[in-house]
Amino acid sequence: MAKIELSFYPGCSSQKGATSSNYLVSAQTMCEELDIQLNEIPDWNCCGASIGYGGGGELPRLALSARNIALSEEHNSGQEIVATCAACWLSTREAKERLHEDEQMFKDANAALSEAGLKYQGEANVRHMVEVLVEDIGFDGIKSKVKKPLEGLKIAGYVGCQTNRPFGIAGESFENPKYLDNIVEAVGADSIPTYEKKVQCCGGALAFSEPEKSQEMIKGIIEAAYDNGADMIVTPCPLCQANVEIYQDNINDTYGTKFNMPVVYYSTLMSVAFGRSAKDAALDGQVIPAKQLEEIASK
Amino acid sequence: MSDLNTAMIEKYRSNFLKEVEANVEEGEWVKMCMQCGVCSGSCPLGKHWDHPPQEIFMMIRANKRDEVLGTDSMWMCTSCYNCIARCPRGLPITHIMHGLAVYSKRLGLTQKKQPTAEFSQIFWDNLMKKGRVNELKLGLSMYFKDGFGQGVKNAMANQKLGQNMMKAKRMNPMEFFGGHSVKDLSGFQSMVKKAQEIEEGNLKEAK
Amino acid sequence: MADEKKFAGYVCTGCGLGERLDAGQLETTATRDGKMQSCKQHEMLCSAEGVQLIKDDIANESVTHVMIAACSKRAKVEAFNFPEVAMTRANLREGVIWVRPESDENQETTQEMADDYIRMACAELKSMSQPSASGEQTLNKNILVVGGGITGMTAAIEAAAAGYPVHLVEKSGKLGGALGSYYKVIPTRSPYDAPAENPVPGMIEAIEADDRITVHLNSTLAKTEGAPGRFNVEVATESGSSETLSIGAIVQASGWKPYDASQLPEFAHDKSADVVTNHELEALAVAANGGPIKRPSDGKEIKSVCFIQNAGQCSDKEGHLSYFSGVTDLVSIKQAMYFKELNGDCDTTILFDNLRTPGAGGEDFYRAGQQAMVTFSKGIASEVMPGDSLTVKFEDKILNEQTEMVCDLVVLATGMEPNSGPDPYAQLMVDEAEDEEEKAKAQAILENAPPSILNLQYRQGTDLPHLKNGFNDSHFICFPYETRRTGIYAAGPVRRPMDAQQARDDATGAALKAIQAAENAGLGRAAHPRSGDLSFPSFRKEGCTQCKRCTVECPFGAINEDEEGYPMYNESRCRRCGTCMGACPVRVISFENYSVETVNQQIKNVEIPEEWDEKPRILVLACENDAYPALDQAAQAGVEINPWARVIPVRCLGSVSLSWVTDALNNGYDGIVMMGCRRDDDYQCHFVRGSAMAAERMSKVGDTLDTLNLEPERVILHEVAITDVERAPQLINDMAETVEKIGLSPFKF
Ligand code: SF4
Ligand code: SF4
Ligand code: SF4
Ligand code: SF4
Ligand code: SF4
Ligand code: SF4
């Protein structure tokens, strides 16, 4: 496989000491194994996430992503932009589309960018890491790298919202996307095609501002995984991962449940299946340890 | 009530739809809704909304300005994009909800202490400081938004969560004293300032 | 050749027939029992070689009657097309081997079935002769179009363009009809985003310039007599003069009239000049002359308008139209856009409950209306209160509240009513009403009958029969322009509510049908559905008792009466359904190739085994339009049919003579199944009333069974659709079970 070079947009949550720092570690491990080179966009800024709208309005929010794209076009010219965070990908891609459709907005954004000495062209492709895996590497490509198949593990593929809508992965349905299950199968584990909460909203940023309402939804997501006999949940989104993993104690307190369900990234699964150590797979980043993966990694 | 609000009422008189078209993100789509109700049925927190999206669109068309701008329903949008994926008429519902929320806030009509309205402002202010989000400060400001006493209570309630996160090295107390930042902070900040100016300018022009 | 008859049989051994059946035995049956003078086998009779074999025999051996024992009469029709001889088909493939399991224990009954079908075909053939055209009339290419609205004008233009001379008769003083005075029309071309220019003025010009079209203004039809190919039509003008035209076929495009809004007091139509119907609004838009539309009451420029959808239609309230007029939502969108175009910043609201925008561009036009800022509110109006401004009270169905709005003008989206002549069967409806309520309704229709439009000199009345709500009956399920008067085609809103574009499509279809009818009449051929058929009913005058059953029951009003009171057939008005034949109590009506005798012979030539053989026989009379094809399809799908059944296709269930039933029972059949098409208001009968007439007649079969001392379950009549592929065979098998339960018929000999 020829080396793939991508202009990488890590996003705030994957920074050192932030909620999805473990995602970054495992994604980097995964990319090493798949011969993907990630060239970080120099001096990138926050994308504003979905929740930023309430403070930022429209143009300032779009300007944030325009700056990142402009930086990528300047420093990583000719490379596709790739994000691991669903919100980062969505904001960046949405900004690109909006600026493409609306000429006035395009001009206004460039007027703002010129204050920082930048120029936005909007030519680079904006992709999610999952698209690279599905479209460029392929499920067979993933399979061929597996050294330690995750045999016997039953994993619920929780796709969530923003990796799935409104853009989604080409060829997948919004109501029942299958790529995550296919990745689970490719690393040798058992998928759960009937997992009915695979695209249920976890509350997103409202897990913070409307905790009770969000946790009620999160409860449903975990419950359905237990009902389907899952050993763990896998997800492609940092906010999904965090929301579903870290509130389990609170949910147990409120509802008297006994949830203790590990929630991992697809990159975690792949790092372990590709034969890398627990540390490289960032298993130490689990709030709820994924013991079965630790065991396989230590073998 | 803000001056802007009075000015807008004056300007659009009894045509709230036109006001929305001119001033709300993607507002020109509201008229295209065909009232099928799919969005309302798809909204994850829908049962908590006083007026689900379909109803909000109808209310806009029925000139119910006070009710629409005064409700906190659209602040309960989680940006799940379910409605967008399903709307047979292709309305960018999520963005309209965000746009309505922002517009109501600009006119000073958003309910006091609407948690998501506050959180999103805190989030924005946080990211404006350094160009990147400082999660620790974000969390703390959220806990202390209602004053010190309530803040301590909130923080205590989530103490275990915080400890768990720190153990997993996914929360760093040192962030409080600095943390990640973009290097060209001044360029970044003047860019955003400019964008804000342009947007405010547009709104004033509309007035 | 002369009149010498020569009978030849052909047995095909292809398609597995040779393997499943004893072909030698079949041949023997054909010659010994069936009295064929010769019988040949061929391994693939439908091949060029097989067909040639038959052709050669016809040419060289003077064969006049051909019996083909192969597949269903519905298969290989192109191959087996020998117009110069009489022909029957014994259905051994779909009728026998495909519906019977292949196993030794079934071999005997399967062969018996095949032998019977050969006997039946031969017997039928014996009583058939080859039909030929009567030569009653010659080709008359003149097309008469009644009504000069958009439908009639289109029909005239299309028929003329195809080379046929047209007479266009219009009651009023100018062409154009209702639509002629409209401001604009619903768009008919992509992108469907704005009301389109009215096509009528252009069409009037085209008609005036076309010397194939003769326009008769201020004219009506005083008298229409004759039949397709030889109609004599007396056209009378307002001034009293008249002329008689010789016509080949007729298109009736008498259009529609607007619903009378004074029947809606709640909407104050008669109290305020500012409440108008959609029809009336067009005049206001035209009067605006490109400027803003003004209020009728005070001439003030309209700043706000409210459309009330479904005013007096789609409702079961007294005086309302029970149906939806199809286009009125599109019309309101169109008219709302008038205001967006002419009245600047006019508030335009459409209050709807169900918005229906059918047609290719309907949805696009709806979006265009939304784009133009027409407000669509889901709400049901209950009252309009007159005043300086009008107040419309309505229930908002989304916000669930009673509310109201104030506006300058209210437009009522009222419906369309057909402009048809009186229903010839109105009196019959009164006579046949089942209860008082129905009778009162029928009586009201009879008393409020509109004046005649066609003035047909037919024994069955002056105009086209109605179906529902006064719309002309036209075979709406399968053959939209076919009416129940051959050679007269209904088009446009007289047969169902429709918009201008649909009316134009309709008119084009009807014009082509009229041309076809004129051409067929010239050749003595039947029109749809037996198109091309040359056979034709005749009656034996000596036997006729003048009972008039045939003249009353013919679904197409084809039969008149002569001075002596005998039936008078009109070849080109006849559709060859045979309903008259089935009706005749003394069995004197017959076709050359289809008669009481041809079927009776088939019934009689089935071998009825002795009682102790325990082999019942079930007679199946299946309509060849739906039931028989359903059975063919079932055979293709390998659905099994009981081996005791013998199926005879009939032209229409209406042609079934009661005597077939009694004779069959007397001959020892154990059960009879009759299958015809659906016969209610949503009928599917290709001959409209045939199936219903049969049901009527067969309701009396109980008496016959009674006198014979037989159980009523032995005779049953079913409605079968062409899609009943599973059900049709099941109905036959059910009868076999019934016979098993009640025992064999005592009439075996
Ligand atoms: S994006 Fe917002 S409005 Fe749309 S379904 Fe999700 S939460 Fe509801
Ligand atoms: S799904 Fe779309 S068309 Fe349907 S009610 Fe919602 S916004 Fe309107
Ligand atoms: S299609 Fe008919 S005629 Fe031809 S081989 Fe088969 S059974 Fe014989
Ligand atoms: S065959 Fe049918 S259409 Fe012809 S005269 Fe008899 S009943 Fe009428
Ligand atoms: S039904 Fe038969 S008997 Fe009666 S009038 Fe007709 S032909 Fe004569
Ligand atoms: S319609 Fe029937 S009874 Fe009439 S022709 Fe049809 S199928 Fe027969």
C-alpha cells in the first residue's frame, strides 16, 4: 500500500490532557500500522463545535473553520484535510459548503481572514478518518493487517449522530449505517447488526447543560447494548465516547442500574488487533477499563 | 426589551416570516415547510420542547413572534441532524433552530438562565481566549455560573467523574494555569472580531 | 371450395404435451368422437413449419374448420391466425398438463381431461361458421365534436391534424368555454414555477385557420340517429335554422359548470361582494388588466386575501359535493400567485386541510407557491363574517386552536360539476331502488334532469349513461374514454373533474378513439374490447316473442326496435359481448362463431362418468377477459386445479344463457362455477354491465335447482379479477370439495 499523506486536524478534545486524548493516541498508532502519515495543520484553532453557535452566531463560527482550511491550504497544500472528531469534521465541511454556496459569505469570511493575513480558497477535500478507512483502505485492507483477531468479543457499534448525519459516509443509510459493524467484523470480533440504538443521539453538548435529559438518552444506549449481549461499545465520535462512558456512575445513581460498559474507539480496537501494546492503544485512557482488550494486548 | 427588538417590531410590523427570512440563519427556508411533522417526530429531546420544529415553523407563519422568540424550545436542539436527514422538503432545520436561538438572544428575548444558552456563551468565550477550548475552565465556569455556592455543589456532585477523568489523564488540573493556545492569537482574535463586526453590521442594516 | 365443410384437427406434442399425454389416443378422440375428417400431430405446431402444415391443408385440402389441440387460446395468437377458416382451440397445456401433477396415479384423469377438451373443441367447431363483415356501411371519416371548450377544441385540432374532417358544435356564441375567460392557467411545462399563459386564444386562431374544421356556433344537436359510421346529426342554431350532418364518430366534450356557492351560507358568498369563488376570481384578475386586483365592493386594491380550500366539496354535508374536484388546490396556488404578481406585497393565505397537487409538476408548483411567499396554513374555515374587512374564522390544525384572520377578499375553492345530459337510466334507478331513501334520491335525479345534449334516437335514451355524481360513465379503470354508447367518446371534465392539461390529454385520446371507431365501422369490425371482431349477433325472427329483453339489457343501447316491434340490431353500435344472447329466453340470438349452441355442444360432449365411477364433473364458465387469463396465469405458476373441472371461456358472463346451466345440471354435472368481473360502481366488466346482468339472471337459478330437487350450493357465481391468480383455481377446487360433501348429482345416465 502506498503511503497516504493527510493534512490532519486533531481538534481541541484530543489535545493532551483533554477528554479524547486517548483517541489521538490510538488513532496515531492505527495510522502508523496502516501507513498513513498525518501532517498536523500548523496553529489550528477550535472549530466552534456545534454548541458554539449560541455565542458565535453564523459568520464568526464559519470564520473559525475557514481559518483552519486556509492554514491547511497554505502549509499542507494539495493534501486532503482529515479529522477524527465528528464535530470538527462536520463544522469544517459545513463551513466549506456554506462558503461555496453563498458568495457574500465567502467574501465576508475572506475579509475577516485577511485580518490574520490568511486567504481562504476552499479547494481542499474535508474528510473524516472513517472515510479514509472505508474508502481508501477498505475492510479487506484492515483485515489484512490484523495480527491478533479480537475473537469472541461482542461489540455494539454505536455510530451516533454527527459522523452519520447530515453528511454520513457515502453509500450508507442514515437510519442503519453498517460500516462500524464491518470494521468490528474486520478486526475479528462479532458485530451486533440488530443494535437498535446505533444512531440514537447521546445529547451531544447538552450532556453538560441538560444533564438529566441527556442521561436518560444515554441510559437507553447502554441498556440496548446490554440487551444485545455486548461486551463493549465502539464509537467513532469523541463526544459520544465521553458521554456514554463517563456518566455511567451518575446514571447508576439516578436509575439504580449497574452499568459498567467499556466504550472504546474503532482506533482502539484496531491498535489492539494490529498487535500493538495497551499503551499504544491508549487503553490506560479508559475510565471504564476494557479488560478483555487489555488481555489480548498483553498476550 | 432591547432597542434592536423594538426596531425590528417596528420594521416588520405584522410579518414575522419576513423578519425571520432577513435575520435568521437559513430563515428563508421556513416558508418551504409543508407541515408533515417528520422533524418533530425525529427530535431526540422533542418531548421536552414546548413547540417542536414543525410547530415553530407554523407559528412563524402565523405571526406568533412573542411566542417563538420567547420559547426556549430551540435551545434544546442537540444538533443531532436527525430532522435534516429526514425532512422531505430538505429544510436545514438544525441551523434554523440555532439561528432562531441566536436571534432571540440578540434581541434580548432568551429566557434568563437558559442552561444551554449560557453554556454556549461560556464555551464561545472560552475558545475566544486562546483559540482553543480549555475544557477544565469550561467545566469550572459552567459549575460556577450560578454563583459560588451552587458551583461548589455542582463540582462536588461531579467530583467522582472528575477524579476518574484525571486518572485516565483526560483532564489536567494544570490547564487552569495556561493550557493550549493558538500561536497567532492576535491574528485569530482580530479575525473573529472582524467577522462579528460584519455580522452585527448586517443586522443593523436590516434595522 | 364452395359451401363444402371440411374439418381438420391438429395435435401439438410440444411444450411437454407429447410426454405427458398419449397423443395417439388424442388423435383417435378427435377423429372418432370429434368427427374430424383428418387429424395430424406436430412436435411444435406454433413453429413456422407447423403453421405451414395447417396453411397447406387450408390451401390444398380445402379445409374450412380447424381444431388446434395445443396451448390456451390466449397463447400463440399471431401464429394461429387463419382468417379464412373457423377455428377452435383445445387447451391442453394451460388447461391440463400445467395444472395437474405429473405422476402415475394422476395419469388417467389427466388424459381424460385432455380427451374431453378435444371433444369439446370439436363439438364447438361443428356448430361454428366463419364470420364475415356485413357490409352494412362504408367508411365515413367525419368526426363530430360537441362542445367548444379546451377539450372540444383539442379534440377538433387533433382529429383534423390526423386528416379527418371535423364539425365542432358549440352552444354559445364563441369558442373557449370556461377556461377561455381565465387570466392564466396552471403551468404545464418544467420548471412549473409560475402560472402559464392561457392557450385558448391561440387555439381559437388555429381552429379558424384550419379548413378541415367547420365551427357551428350558437348551435345544439336537435337529433342524433344511426350508428357509428352512419350517424345523421341534425344541428340546430339559435336562430331556428338547422342542417343535417353525416358523421362517422362523436366526441362529447360538454365540459363542466361551477358549483353554486350560494349553497354555502356560512361563507357569506351571497352577503358580501368580496367573497368570490375561484371561478369568479378569474374575471377580477382579467379586469385588473395587468394592474393590482381590486375589491369588487369598493374597488380598493386588495392587500390581503384568504383562500378557503374544499369549500362545499369533499364533504358529506347536505348540498355539498361528496367528491374532490382534483384540481382546486392547484387552482388556488395559481390564483394566489396572481396576487403575488399583481398586488405587490399582498398577504396571501391558503387555508387547507389536505393539500393535493397531482400531476407531473404539481409538487414543483406547490414549492413555487411557497417560494413566492404564499402562506399555507393547515386550517379548516368555519365562517366568514362580512364587514368592511372580512373575518375568517378557522381552526388551526397544527397549533390546535380556534382563531381568525382579517382580509380584504375571500376566495372559495369550490368544485366542478359535470355538464352532462340526462341519465338514460334515471327511471330505471327509481324502479329498482332498494329502499325509500334510495328511491327519493333517484327520484330527485330524475326530476332535476338537465336538458339533453346528444338527443340520441336510441331506444335506451337520449344521452350517455352516468356513473356517479352525474359524471358520464366511461370505463374509468381500463379504458377511460369508452362510454356505453359505441362510437361516442366522452372527454374532459364531463367524465371526471380535471384541469386544462388533463383535458387536453383526454381530448387527444378521445379523438384517436373516435377515428378508430369510424374506421372500424367502415370495415364492419368491432370496437374495443373485441376490436377487429367480425362476428355479429343476428336473431331468428320467426322465433322471437318480442319480449324486448335484448333491447333492454344490451349494455350499449345497440338495439332499437322496428315498426313491428322486433329488435333492430345496429352492427357498429354493438360490442359483441353477447349479453343479448344470454338474455333471450327463447335462444334465437346467435353469432356465427359463438352461440347458445356452440357452448351447449361443448357442455354435452364432456363425458359424464357413471355414478359408481365416483368421478364428478364441474362446469366452469369463465369470462375470457379476466377470469380465463387469471386461470392461464395460475397454470403458468403451476397452481393445481381439480381434475373434475372443465373450463369453457365465455365472451362475457352477460352472454351466459340460463339454458346452459339447466342443461348441464340435467346432463349430470355435479357443480357449476361461473366467474365474471366485478360489477358494482367500481366495476371492471369490459362490457360494463354484462357481469351485473348475469348476476341478476342467475339470481333466479335457485328456482331451477328447486324444481330439479338439487342443492343450491351446486351453482355459484364469483367476481374474479385478472390478478386473482391464487384465488381463481381455489374457487374451482372449493366447488370440488362442496361436491364431495353433498355427494354426486342424481342426474347421471
Ligand atoms: S438537530 Fe436539533 S432540531 Fe433537529 S432533530 Fe436534532 S435536536 Fe431536534
Ligand atoms: S420535516 Fe420538514 S417539511 Fe416536515 S414539518 Fe419538518 S420542516 Fe416541515
Ligand atoms: S406453444 Fe402451443 S403450439 Fe407451440 S409448441 Fe407449445 S403447446 Fe404447441
Ligand atoms: S352483443 Fe352486446 S352489444 Fe351487441 S347487441 Fe348484443 S348485448 Fe348489445
Ligand atoms: S330477447 Fe329474444 S325474444 Fe326477446 S325480443 Fe330479443 S330476440 Fe326477441
Ligand atoms: S368483464 Fe367480466 S364479465 Fe364482463 S367482460 Fe369482464 S370480465 Fe367479463
